[in-house]
Amino acid sequence: MVTLLFTAAALVAFLEKASDDLLVASHVAEANRLRRTAYSALEVTLAVLEDFRQADNGLHAAGEGWDHPLEWADWAPGNGKTVEVSFQDESGKIPLIHADSTVLMGTFQQWQIAPDDAQKLTDGILGWMQQNYVPTSLVTTDYQQGAIPYDPPLRSLRSFSELAAIDAVRDKFFGPDGRPNELWWRFCNTFSIFNFKLVNAQGAGADVLTALGQFTGDQQQNLSDYLAGAGKYQTQGPQWFDSATSLQGVMGGTGSASLFGVTISALRINITVHEGHALYRLSAVIAPQGGATTVQTTATDIKQGASNSASGETTTANGASSSPSTTPQALPSAVPTATQASAAATANLQLPYTVLEIVENDEIPKEPPQPPAPSS
């Protein structure tokens, strides 16, 4: 009887483990199947974008007609799958590598952050990114005293996750549970980690238009109405700017319109594949020829007092830059990651765009849901 009981218990344990293993294998197979569909949708999207880029001498705004690329190409995944494609103009943000203390301070104060805290945030970020930066606040940046000692890299951010390592910033941008809060998301939606010269006014949000352009609410409304074909522009329908002159004509003489361009330098493509309860997410940032590049400055070894910077881009305290590099640089690895393999496969396709970033599924942060509006 005892032997029978032990045999039954072992059999139950074996069946439970086998069930878990089969479930994991099923999820992996499901992810691989949806992944192929996601990359197929990405290729179709890139083909449609290229058609519009050639016809309009560059991509300017989704109002040109490429905001529904799969419908335009008459492409559908089939087999019960559905695919959603959305875009975010990455070049509608402020390139962080060129942001100086004036831009950062103005942005934080616009967010109703107290001046002292705004200065600490500015000093923390610029002290993390720039060599020989002299903070004007009493922010402490002795990272060597932490539980795990480290030094600031003294180069521009390569990921917004680095904000969690910066003193003063960590306390403001992350909650008690260590998760990014609303300020972190607002910062990510205002600044870009990629390098480009001019911000595309047509993809810029209110925070960017105010902090960088010093545009008034009326000017921003005129811009929105022009792009949407609303207000005093409703008779002409949705439009987009194809020159700095046309932008100046709508924005008027005040503000800093010269800091803005009208062409997309970097575009984020978000693809979501659904099949029943299964879900697969893909996000890629692309740049046309002559568009945005990644920031490839290597970290500086503070202890040796020497810079290990390659021939990539470096940034001075006033935000100036030199010698941008367009060649992606990755850490050596014996086995490429799925993201690296995908990027390599995409590069072999000889696409008319440079793929600056590809992330999938859990690598893509999910913005927390907005709280419901108060009832009247």
C-alpha cells in the first residue's frame, strides 16, 4: 500500500511537470508564430512608408495618408489574426543629447516642479551625461557610496532605464515600488535618446512646443488646427508642412520656429498582433537616409581620468556635439540575442531605412492607464 501511494504521488508530480512543460512549449510556439506575422506587417509598413517618402520628398506627418499602411497595401494576416499598427514621431521630441540646462529647467518648471527640485533634476541628468559639468544645486552625486558602487558614464543616455541610477532623478521619476511614475513617462514622451538636428514641429507635443519653441497656447492651437483641418483651416482640410516657410506662416513671428523642422528624422512603429487571447508586441524605430542616429559615445573611466570614447559623438556642457557615428556598437556576445538577430536579419534586407531600435513584448514598457475623468 505504501509503495502504491508513493507511486501515485510520483505519477501526479510527473504529470504536473509535464503539463507545465507542454504549456511553456505551447507559449513559445505561439510567440514564434505571431512574431513572424509581426515582422511581415513591419515589412509591409516600411514598403508603404517608402512609397510616400519618395512621392512627397520625405515623411512629414501622418496626414499624408500613411497612418493606415496595412489597409493601404491591402494586406491582412489571415488565419484569425488581427494586426494593429500605430506610429509615434520620435523626432517630434527634444534630442536629449542637445538639451542644455535652460531647456531642462524650463521643461521641469513647466511641469510645476519646484525650482529647487527642477535644478536638482537638471544637475543630476547633465552631471550623469557630461564631463566637467559643474552643478549649481546641492545635489549629491557620490555614486561610490551606494550599496553597489558605480560611476556616471559621462555620455548621453542610451536607455531611459538609466534614470533609475541617477541621484535626485530616481526619487522623482520612480515610485516606492521602483516602477516608473507619470513624470518618467512624461520625460520619455518629451525627450529622445536618439541624435538628430531639428525637432519635427508636426509631431511635437505641447510640452516640446512650450519648452523648446516658447510658443503660446494660441500658436499651438493654430498648429493643431492646421494639421487637423479644423478651426479657421477647416475649409482646406488636413494639411502638413513641407517647408520651414509654411511653418513660419502659421506660427507667426514669435517663438523659436527656427529650432524646428518639418520632416520626420526618426519614426517609431508599434505593431500588435492578436490571435484569440494571445498577444505579441513589436516596436521599431527607423530613420531615413540622413535622419537620426544612435548615440555611440562610450563611457568615460573616471578613475583613470581618460576617455575611452571612440570616434563617436561627444557632447559639451552647452549641448554642442561633434562627429556623429552612424555605426551601431554592441557588446561582444558569443550568442546573439533575439533582438540582435532580428536587427541583423532586417539589415540584410537592404531596407531604405536605418533601424535604430527593435524591442519586443516584455521589453516594451507599458504606460500605466490614465485615471478616469471626474464625474460631473
